[in-house]
Amino acid sequence: DVVFALLLFVGGLVHVTGHRHAGSSYPVWLLVLLLAGASLPTMFRRRYPLTALVIVTACVVMTTMSGASFAPDPLIAPPLYMVAVTFQRREAAVVLGLVELALIGAMAVSVSRRPADFYVTFNIFLAAATWFIGDSVRARRAYMAGLVEQEAQRQRQEMQLAERSIAEERLQIARELHDVVAHSLSVIAVQSAVGHHVLDSQP
């Protein structure tokens, strides 16, 4: 994750120092800082996906408002993907809506101030596409986890059924042994009583 974030930052430096940002109202050093804020939080997107997304989105919005864009670097995609995969669909959809509103608002501000290149719309479509991919992956993982849980539950039921069968068989054997032993003891008791009765006359 650290290497990936550093690669995003280094790759973005090419665009920051290129001609595409010549019309930006921000100096190059500020664009570099915004680039760092838009790329480096990617390294902790797995542990804090929402925090990373907020930081990245804020930096991308500020850059877009200046009339520039970090496109085609997919800076907003990694943290948004993690949000879509980690959170439930409704929560992730709300997050996507807020991100899209922020990006559209930044694009509107940029266009109202000065002519902007078509790259300012890149993150809007990228965010939507990333969310749909992440949501599909989350649904697929949930489906597979459900199948695994069903299989585990089926195995538990089979094991419980086997244990119940063994317990019933043991109980049946115990009953049979009890009947056999009880019958034998009854015969012994009768024979002993008769023997005691005729001991003197028929020893």
C-alpha cells in the first residue's frame, strides 16, 4: 500500500509540472501539496477507508476548483473502492452521493471562473464507476460468505444428526442390556427361592 501510494504521488508529479496545470490559479508548490494529500492517504485506505476518502476528495475538489485536474491519475478510486467494499450498500451510496456532489460543485466553480479542460469531469465518472465495481465485489463476497456459512451449517446439522443417532443407538443398547440383565436376575432370584425352599428335602 505504501509503494502504491508513492507511485501515485510520483506519477502525479508529471502532471503537476506539465502544461496541463498552466492555467491553474494555484502555484506549483500548492498543487504538489494537494497531490500529496490526494495520493498518500491511499496507503491507509484499508484501515481507515472513509478518512482516506475524505482527505483525497477534499484535495481533488480544491484542485478542480483551481481549473486543473490530476486526471488521468485515479486518485479517488482506491479509497472509494474500499468504502464500497467495506460498508453496506446504503451507506456506501450516501458516501458516493456526497463525493459526487462535491466534485460537481467543484467543477461548476471551476467552469464559472475560467475555461477548464475536459479532465475536470474525469473524477465524476471515475467515482461512479469505482463505486459500482466495489459494490459488485462486496455483493459477490457476501454471496460467497453466505454459501460457506450454509455449507458449514449443513455440516453441523449432519454432525448433530449423527451424534443423535449414536446417542439413540446407545440408549437402545442400554435398554436391551437392561432387559437381558433384569430377566437373568429374575430367573436367578426364582431359582434361588426354589433352591432355598427345597434345600433340606432335595439338597
